[in-house]
Amino acid sequence: MAQQEKARLQQHKDGLADWQAWGPYLSERSWGTVREDYSADGSAWSFLTHEMARSKAYRWGEDGLAGFCDRYQLLCFSLALWNGADAILKERAFGLTSTEGNHGEDLKEYYFYLDSTPTHSYMRYLYKYPQAAYPYQRLIDENRSRGGKGPEFELLDTGIFDDDRYFDVFVEYAKAGTDDICIRIEAFNRGPDAAWLHLLPQLWFRNIWGWGEHRQREPLIERGPCGPGWISLLADETKTDGLRNLPFRYQLGPRRLYAQDDAAALFTDNESNLRHLYGEAADDGRRWVKDAFHRQIVDGEPACNPAGSGTKAGLHYHRFVEAGGSTVIRLRLTPALLADPLLDIDRIVAERLAEADEFYAAIHPANASADERLIQRQAFAGMMWSKQNYIFDVELWLKGDNPKAPPPESRKTIRNEHWNHLNSMRVLSMPDKWEYPWFAAWDLAFHTVAIALIDGQFAKEQLWFMLFEQFQHPNGQIPAYEWEFSDLNPPVHPWAVWRVYNMDRIRSGKGDREFLERCFQKLLINFAWWINKVDHNGNNIFEGGFLGLDNITLFDRSEKLPGDATLEQSDATGWMGFFCLVMMRIALELAKENRTYEWLASKFFQHYVYVGAAMKQMGGRDHNLWDEEDGFFYDVLQYPDGRFEKLRVRSLVGLIPLYAVERLDAHWIEQFSDFSSNVRWFLENRRDLVALCVNRTQHDDGNTLALTIVDLHQLRRILQRVADGNEFLSPFGLRSLSKWHAAHPFVLDHGEVRYEPAEAVSKIKGGNSNWRGPIWFPTTFLMIESLRKLATAYGDDIVIDSNDGRRWTIGEIAEELANGMISIFTRGADGRRPGYGTIDKFQHDPHWRDHLSFHEYFDGDTGAGLGASHQTGWTGLVASLIDEWRG
């Protein structure tokens, strides 16, 4: 039969059917975010806490368990639970704030994104809900007491899952049509005794009416028709003022939520409970408020509207679940009037699952094992579930909605004051919808590479959004991330554009030139911004900036250094060489149809040469970034009086220059007469420069120019360390800092850099991430790509004798890194997955062991997952590795 999901993607692309009009676009957390912060001091975590979240209406976006909504987040659906013991109705995920966690903010829940097609025609989610009272305070107290040392104290460590006294709550979504959504919720009692469970599917409107000087008209949810075995809720916003932030009228029209009839329908309003939040003096007289379901079900108050209407509604099911048994709830959200709405739900869910199986069977590479196919599919599921409607109008956020109640004046200069133009209501790919429920530009670039394997159109849209006028700054900068848009992330966007373009071209049979050309034009502006921003001396050596590697060096690189010193960075300069080569390659692709682009290709070739040469000769000064004695690139701290200090830290900082690599086959570039002529002139007349970063190689089919910042001698020296198990090569990928520094820390003044393979001891950038030893997927992925290009350029004749006594070709090092990263997730001969470390529940329990977490980074020695546990974004690159190395 025809592939239905593939057909849906084509219909969506052609504008014939809007299959992505509904999806998992709710965040897992909206409390504690920058958008909801209206404090005077910018302390977002304390302004709107988890305790306040159930009582305070959100301004910029909703959250919920297994959340689902329309693309502009007018109407939202999620699941709430109560076990009869918790002090809180479980409506949203809980975690520790940056001051509570042992290593910064940290999720303390177990939920899993198990499946999703690109159009969300089928989705599956799992939440593990304990049957005992949730230990909120114990998690806070124990982690605080550890003072940032040792591992996190996790929910499993509390013993709350002992004897399997918990519910596995599965939520499935299956679309009968573009806006006809079947929902199946099944809760399994994994414990030894029967237990009661309260399940509360919720339907509500995002509050868009209560923020300005004058309230807008409100939507309405009320009881709808009923029939044999079913009841319904009717949600309607047609009489409201609608969204103000769109250039067109957006309306859902009446929507019906059909459900089994053993539920009590509850109603309230999505309004803040000001009396509970701020005391009696703040009471605005509203009786029906956001936390009504919590107060009625958990506290036993008569908190819901007996009139049976409001802007928020719930269907309260109270089910008795036998030990080892399960209970099922079926619902359907649709605009249609149906006579027997629940009849076909199980059939539709089964059909959509079968279509998802068929779709992914065609995606999985032929040589992938069953376990690797499971890993790849769950990686894709995490990426699809991590889409979020990112709603943010920075200008309105800075000045406030209501002129009679403006935010404190001080907050306007705390962050993002120069980003008034940033205005979004788009669905974006998030790093993680709990710990990072905001976009991050360099994370997103990596997301798109994996996403392009299943939905090239969505991948291209994501890359374009960062370059669109409502995101990219007029000065050319791409916004970094919500906490501070003006921070610097590595310039990986051009690489992602080029890679996704080619992936889409290969899969569709035709390159999307319009996408490539449009992005290239905006990337030209971004390139100019980088040159003006971080090359203050005009010598093509780049300094300053965060550049995404948090605590990898002695100090916070986004802050001004003492004594007016500048940090001349190997990684920053390497990134810019990388940027130049990708832009050159894009320009040549565009030059196939428009010869004008040959001149831009020549410009970027020449600029690459200047950057590459500068790393080695530094404008005639008595130091450079390459250190011949150690065979490595280092940062240099340059003082105004001419003194300098090499920061002899062997880290990714010195490996990133390897990313700047490209091949130009002599016969291939002959089709570009102007470009090839300019290259020849440069080779002949600027030998002093090109000898440092352009290497000629001879193959059977002709000459090749290997554009690499490193020459063969330097490449061998660096790769001796990369392939050394006592330095960078871990059994699970590429360490971000050489293990050599465990016994030989680098010390300068009062600062120290030591190998830390797991959680960070250094608290630079808050301590949430660690780049002093752990393995990170994005940087290792780029290293693998670079090594493959180098292997193609130089062939297998180049043999690397690593310092630990092994011999490698360049391609073998790339393969070792790729297989090591895949092995983090695969079950080994001992039955264990390295990514789950020593957690026996995850390693052996049949209800846990195949539900994967995609961590932010991984222990440099053991491969155990660390940091954010749902960062499928760039860790989802494992799907790309499986695709490329198991084909």
C-alpha cells in the first residue's frame, strides 16, 4: 500500500492539507522562564515558581503533561493526575531551580517520548506516576545539601518506585483527519496491590484576553451534547477578539471534546488566583480561577463553577486499577458533530500506528540492528515531541501590556533590551521543553540535520526562521537563546543550511535553490556582523564571546577580561575558517545557475586563507595559536603591554580548527571559470599564505586542493592525541577535555582547569553544563564529519600512530568515534546500556529498559547520561549516526 505518512508530508508541503495544524506544541514548563519574568532583578526562577504555576495564568505560553494544541496555541489539551496521596494535583512536570539543584536546574520526573510521526498523525508518550506522595521537599533539601558536589539526588533515589508501586500512564494521539484527533489514555498499575487513580483530561484556552488596559472578550467552554456511553465539552472562541499578533484572522471555530460518560465535568476560568498568590489585598473578586481543579479534587473545596462553563474544563475520572491491570480512557477532539464519536478510536489508533511503523521501516538503514532501530525511532520521537509554539513579543514584554501597570523600570536593562524586533508565534524545535523551553540557535542548527531525515520541509523552515527579520537582528546577529539573545553561539548555521539543503536534494531529487539562496543572502549579513564583532584588531584572529562551550576555560568568555586583556581564541578562529569554507561552497552551488556568485565564492576562499594563515603567523608577532612543542592549538591571553600567556589546555578549543576543511577537485572547479582563475592566481601569487592552509594532493582521478587550517604535520600531531585513549578518545566518543589533565591540571593565577568527566565542579555559566571532559554529540558529530572529509582528501595512506600505541587511518578514527557514540544507547553483551550508568531500574526492568533518555552530554569515561535528560535536540544526532554508519 502507499505510504500514508509520506503522502501526508507531501500534501502538507504542497498546501493541500494542513497536517501539522495540531501537535505537541505545549511546553513541559512555562514557569521560571524569561518570558514569564516581570521582576525588577531578572530572577526568572523565583518570579514564577512551580508552587505558583498552578495558580497563576501564563502570559506567553502554556504547559502540561503530554500537552497538545493548535499551532497558535489557542486551545490546549493535557492530562492531570492524582494518586490520592500527593499534596498537589499533577498537572505539570516538577524540577529544581538553579539554586535548588546540585548542578543547577534539573528535572525530577520520568516521562518518555516514545513515538511520533512528522505530521503527528500518531504519537505516544509515557509518564511514570508514583502511588505514594511525591517527595518535593526531600528532593530540594537533599540536592541543596550536596553543595554542587557529587551526583544529583534523583527521584529513583528516594525509593518511591520501590516494589513497583507506580502507574505507567500512556497517552496516544491519532489523527483521523487534519483536525480530528483521537486520544487514548491507558494507565497500568505496576504495583503488587490494587490502587485508585484520578485522571483528569483538561481542555482550556490560553489567556489572551486579560493582559491589556481593557479586557478582551473571552472564549467559552461548556457542556456539549451527549449520547449512549459518551458526553462532550464544547469549546468556542468565534465571538472573541482573537489573536493580535498575526497579520490575518485566525480562528478555530467550535471544537468538541468527546469522552466516555463516567467522568464528572469540571469548569473554571484560566485566570490567576491573585488572593492565593499575593494575599487578600490583591484579591480581584474572581471566584473561578486556574487552580480550581487542584482545590476541588485534592483539597475538597467547592472551587469549580456549578454553572458548567468557563475558559478551562476538565473531565474527572476516578478509576480503580487492579494490580497488574490497566484502565483506558478514550476521547476525541474534533469540530465535527458525530453520532457515535468513540466507536472507531481503537481502530484509528491502530491504523496510525501501523502507518508509523511503515514510515519508519523505510527510514531505518538496512544494516541497523533491531536495537538501533528502536534508538533511532525514539530519537526522532523526542525531536517531534520537542516542538513548541514559541510565543514572545520582546517589545511588549519589555514595556508591559497595561500602561497603568508597567513592569519595573530596572528590568528593561537586565536582558534583551536590544531585541525589540524579536516577535514570534512560530512552532520551533526546542533543545528540551522542560530544562530549555526556549530555542537556542546553535542547538537548533544540529536538530535540523537529524530532522531532515524525516521531514526536510520542517528542517528548512527552522533554519530560515533564525534568519527571518523577526529573529535575526538588523545588525546581522542571530539570536543566541532566550536568557540573553545577544550572547554568542558558534556560527554553525551556514553548515546546517548547506547540509540540510543537500540532504533534501538527495531525498527529493531536486535542490531547493530558493531556500539556499534566501539563506545565503542573510548569512552574508551575519558574516559581516561576526567580522565586525570579534576581530577587533583586524588580523583575522577572533577573540571574546561565549561560543557555546561554557566552562571549558578558566573564565567566563562572555565577560570582559580583567586588565583590558583580550583572549585570542583557537576555537573562535577555527569556527570562522569553518564559516568561510561553507559559505564558499554554498556560493559555488548557486554559481551553477548565476555566475555572479563565483565572485562571492572567491571572496570566501580568500578570507579563509587569511584566517587560516593568521592562526599560524599572527601578523608577525612572536607568538601564534599553534604550539609546535605540544603539537596543539591553544588560546592566547594578550595583554595591552604586549605580554601574552598561552593557555595550555588541551580541549575542544584546540580541536575545532580541524572543522575548517573542504575539498576542491581541480577538474570540478573548472566549470567556474572566474573562481578557478582567482584560486590559481592566489595559489601562485600568495604562496606565503596558501602554503599554510591549502594542501595539494594527488589522486588517480586528478589533483585535489585540501583546504585545511592544519598541514599534514600538524594533522598527525593533533590526531595522535585525538586517537589516544588516555587523552581525547573515550570508548563512547570524543572527550571535550583531554584526560591527561586529570593528573596535570592547568593553573593560572587562582584559576584551574582539571579533567572532570561527569558533573561540573566548576560553576562558570551556572554549572549546569560541563565541557571539561564529558562527551557532547554536536561537537563530536562535526569532528566525525571533518575526519571523513580529511580521509577522502588524503586517502588511507596516512597512518596515525596514537600516543597509546595504536595505529589508525583517519577514516578509522571517524568510525571509532561514531560507533562509540551509538554504543552509548545500545544494549551491550552484558545487557546494559552505558547511557543509563549504574541505574539498575533502567538497565534491567522490562518496563524501563527500552524507554530511552537523550541526555545533554555523557560521562567521558563511562558514557552515563548527564545534564538535561530530554535534550533529544542535538543528542538526537544519534539518529543521523545510525543512518550514516549503518546504511
